[in-house]
Amino acid sequence: MARINNQIRRLRFDHGEMTQEELAQRAGCTRQTIIALEQGKYVPSIELAFKIAGAFGVSLEEVFQYEA
Amino acid sequence: MSFKTYTAIRMVIIIIMAGLIGWAVVNGNALIPVPVIIAALLILLLFRRRVKEVVVDERVYSIAEKASYLAFRIFGIAAAVIGAALIALGWESSSDLYKIGLTLAYAVCGLLVIYYIAHIYYNRKYSGKK
């Protein structure tokens, strides 16, 4: 089964232990959504994916990877 | 205002509203509940606007979509089966069972019509058709 992995937890760590709340505010979503994303329970829309990548200042591919 | 504060205020308003409505019902006053509900909704709306946090996002909408679709399927199938059974049971006598069955059957038909119209609308909205 295809799966989309993400590096949100690691990127938060790399950005000075950015809190889930702070990332949620920057990306314009709730903290629950960030928790669900980190646990791999939710796949975001393209828009939210871009916002999260933008919050870290990296490209989309650095945050999300498609695993066929 | 944080969402936590808003939730606490909302709880207090709901308790006051329930108390007032309960008091009105006990005293047989049918006019009080209407302005109470309107006032409570307006106050809640005012407080809701002061919440700066993101409370609802795409994940919440996604959950709502899934829940709505599941509820639609469960209600549709259950009402259709129960409606048909009640119509069959009350067919001969034209009893209340028959009327309830007919009401359920019409409710399912109405639900399907709304679903069909909504489906056409969204299919056109999210396709290249003009």
C-alpha cells in the first residue's frame, strides 16, 4: 500500500525544538492535526503540506515523501 | 481569547440557557425560550469571534465528511428497511405502523433526492464542466 511519510518531528527538532503549537500556528491548523500528522494517522492536503514546508522554510519533498 | 476560555464561557452560557428554558417550561411560558436561545447564540458568536486560535481546520472537516457519509448510509439503509417492514406489517389494516412506515420511506426518498442534487452540484463544481 502506498504511504506518505513525513519528517515533521525531526524538522521541529532541527528548528530549536519548535513546539507543535507553534508549528500549528505557523501552518494555520490545529495542534491535534500536527499530532495526527506526526503519528502518520492523517495525510494533509497539498495546501497544508505547502504551509508546513513553508513554516520550516524547506521544500515540500524535504517534509513529505511518497513511498510506493 | 484562548479556545479553553471560550469553552468555559460556552459551558456557563449553556447552563444558564438550559436553566432559563427549564424554568420557562415548568411555568408553562412558551415565549421565553425563543429570545433566550437567540441571545445565547449571539453572545456565543461574539465570544467565538474573539478566539484567535485555529479551532477548525481541514482535518476536522475531513472527519465531519466521513461521519456525515457514514450517518447518511446507516440512516438511509435502516430507515428504508424499517420503513418497508412497517408498510408490510400495516398494509392490511392501514394502521399507524403503515403511516410511520410511509413517513420513513418518504424521508429516505427525500434524503436521496438531496444527496443526488448535492452530488450533481459538487460534481460540477469540482470538474472541468461549465
